[in-house]
Amino acid sequence: MKRLYYNGKFYLESGKFAEAVLCDGEFITRIGQREDLKTLAFDEAIDLKGRTVLPGLNDSHCHVSAIGASYVQVDLYNCRSTQEIVEACREFIEKNPELCENGLRSMGWNQDLFAEGERFLLTKKELDQISTEIPISLQRVCGHVTSVNTKLMEIAHVDVNTPSPEGGTIEKDEKGEPNGIFTENAIHWIESFVPGYSDEVKEEFTIRALQHAQSLGLTSVQGNEVGGPNTTGEFRIFRKIYEEGKAKIRFRHQICFDGLEDMDTFLEGEAKEPIYKEGRLALGPVKMFKDGSLGGYTALLKNGYRGNPENKGVPVMDYPFQESFVKGVADRGWQVITHVIGDQAAEETLDAYESSFGEEGNTLRHGLVHLQITDRALMERVAKLNITAFYQPIFLDYDMHIVEERVGSELAATSYAFKTAEDLGIHVSYGTDAPVESLNPFPNIYSAVTRCDLKGFPEGGFVPQEKVTLEQAIDAYTTGSAYCEFKEDIKGRIKEGFLADFTVLDRDIFTIKTGEIKEIKAAMTIIGGEVVFKQDETL
Ligand SMILES: [Zn+2]
């Protein structure tokens, strides 16, 4: 099928645009003016009515299954007090008895949004007000802390004597009793005692989440879904969706393993499934976690938290394990990306990467996901080792209000250093970490370009010298994200021979005020030359 898309404003590169693009099947074959391309043969011509078109946007790190799960979970993102959380959960249980008969889980609460005096992590005391009959686990918005009720701890036999697992904590109150707060590696374990959703429910909400991604203008997503005890099951769900052609968006897995043994089982089994060889579902890097979150005080900081320097965060992986794990994965020829928020987490991860490199350096394109708290020397080291940054500029919306309180203003001013990364020539990609933040790419681009929160605060931007240009932000979201997948030669640019993936906008991102970028919507999403989403029929 040959399709001519014409009367568009196709962004080729900074300051360069084309009016028409001819696609043959999945690929772009010609770019030019409509007059030139009209003489060529095509089966269908689509008038874009002057709309601006970007290369298809590619979210370099998000969690599609968790976005899907949120469709069948109580919404805690908008709760502004513990009382609101208790009431929302009670109401949800009452209205959705079939979803809650074996337990309740959700995520999204954030104590920083509560009134002063109430800004503490939820404990069993609050959760017992929801129910003492079914097990409950409610994750904080960051996913690095969860709070559970007494019933769940009873089922899991957690008592005063239960030790914290490696790389995680079971928090205790003054009397030494578990208070219901679990962090990092303890979360997976405690949540394994709450029955999950059936495969049918999971498949349904995953498809919905993938369609949602397309409707936001995304043509590729790199999703960290699979890991922990349910790895095989999660792979199967994605495979089934793509085998049955129920999703069009390109998807690359970021995969968690408990260790090398776990990975070898995967290499002998799942990794051999033919579907991953070609098509739109791909296997990607091994994803590791080095630390937690700034909001939950579990990010690893070199000098500890402001006002409480003894608290340096939670090391999710100790260094000796990390070094041998990275080495083992690299020896098997696989890329590694690691969740790092704090500066100490980044330094140790760079040490582990560096020790795994041969003479050629970072040929496997190992990356750092988040890379939030940094100073100049750390950024220079990232550049020198040629490490890829997986950034989420939208994190600024919340973090700019807490980062100084957590790490002090000096370190805050050199953190979220998006412009420094560009200047140092670091490979940068953008994503949202959804559902931690919204999957919508436009507020994300807005955050990178303005460094304001979604209300427009502060005027001029937070640490304004770190604002990037609009073109840098678009490139990070397209060719930058493609680089993470070793696909920059066929994806992420509007160029002859490249995949025909496009994001058509409802207004011109290059001429509107920067404050309006966050309001942009995808008018149309085109994947492999085919329109997979249309905002309205006038197009
Ligand atoms: Zn994540």
C-alpha cells in the first residue's frame, strides 16, 4: 500500500520542514513538495490540512501494565488527605465487590500533597480504617513505598521478629511492631500475598493502555512491565496481544530479573519465541534498580538528606552483587539500564558499568534511568563513559517543590541537568515513567522547554539555565529514544528509508507560546504508514 501524506508541515530537523511524504508499506520512500510527489504512483492520498507533523514520539521508559491496572483500581492520585484515601477506598470496595473480594491494591497517594501536619507516610492504622477483612496494599505514587493493613501482615505472617529482606525494609514503630510500611524489595514480597488479576482482566486493561498511548501521539513505547515472580505470565499476555494483532504501537520490553539464574531460564525459554525476531514487539534491556525515590526518602545520596545526613537512602542492590550482575548480563550480550535517582546510586552504577566494559567502551549502550540528583563532575563522568540518559522532564512538576528541602539548594541547582547533558553530548532520551506521571508527551516536552510546573510556576523557570530548546526536546523524544533501542538508523526521523511513524499535532508546536505546549493534543497517530488514531473526522 502506497500512501501520500500531503499538505503537512513535516519536521525534518531544526529549521527544516517538508510538505509531503510518500510511504510504501511501513517505510518512507520520498519526501518533498506535493507538486513533486503527485506525479508518483500511490494508492491513497491523505490531506493533513496544514498540520504540523513530528517523527513518531517514543516514550523511553514507562510501565504500560501499571497504567492498565489503574483502570481497575481506586484512584488515589487526587486524594489530598488520609481521610480522602480511606473514604475513596471504602467506596471503591463497595462499588466493585467482584474486583475486591480477595483484596485491594492500588497506587498513587502522595503525602506531600496533604495538609501540613498530615505529611507522613500512611501506616496500618489508616489502612485498617478501610478494611480489616481483606488484605490491602496501597503504593505511594513513586512505587518505592507501600502501606499495608493488619490483615495483609497476618496473611504474610509479619510480626516483630520478621527481618527486612535484602534491599528493602519492613518499617517498625517505637515499640518495634511492624507499622505497615514496606519499601523497595519488601514490596514485591508483601504484595505477592494479595491475589492478582486474572489473565483476561490483565489482557483487557493492557490493550486499553496501549490504545491510550496511541491516542496521545506515541508510536513507540519502551515498557518496564515484566519482572519478579510473575515474569513468564506477563510476557505471555503481551505476546498474545501482538500475535492476535490487537495492538499496533511498537513496544520494547525492559526486563527485570532477580539474578543471572533467572535470566538464563529466560534466555533458554521465552527469549526464543519467534515473535521477538521481527514485528512490533521486541525484547530490550535488562532493567535494574539501584535506589528508590526522592519523595519516599529512599534515593541514595552521597551526603544524605538535608537536615538528616545520617539518612542516605536505601541501597536496593549492594555493590558487589551489582557489579557481578552487570558483568554477567553484559557477558551475555545484553544492554543494562538502571534506575538511579540519587547521586550515590549513579556513581556506583557507573562504577559497575565501567568495570564491565572492554576496550571499546559502552557498545551495549547501558543507560541510567532518571539520573536526577547530579553535580557537574557526575555529569562529566556520564559523558566520558558514553552512557545514555533516560530522562523524565515532567518529574520537575512535583520535584521542583521538594528537591531543595531534600538535598539543599546547591545540589538542587545542578540536578535535572537536561541542558548540561545536551552540551556534554550525552545521548538523551525522554519518557514519562507513567503511571508515576501522565503518559502524555506534551506536558513532558513543556517541562523540558520551560522548566515551569503545570501551573506555570516559577516565572522564567526553575534553574532556567537548564532549559533545552524545543528541537532538543523533540529530538530526545524521537531519535534519542530510538538510540536506546539501537534503531536510530530507521526510526525517530522523517527521512527516506525510515519507518513511517508520525505524530500529527492539533496545533503548530513551533509557533505557539511555550506555555501552550502542554495543551497540545495528537490530531492523528500514524504507525508504519497507517493511521491508527484520529482525534476527529474533519481530518
Ligand atoms: Zn519506572
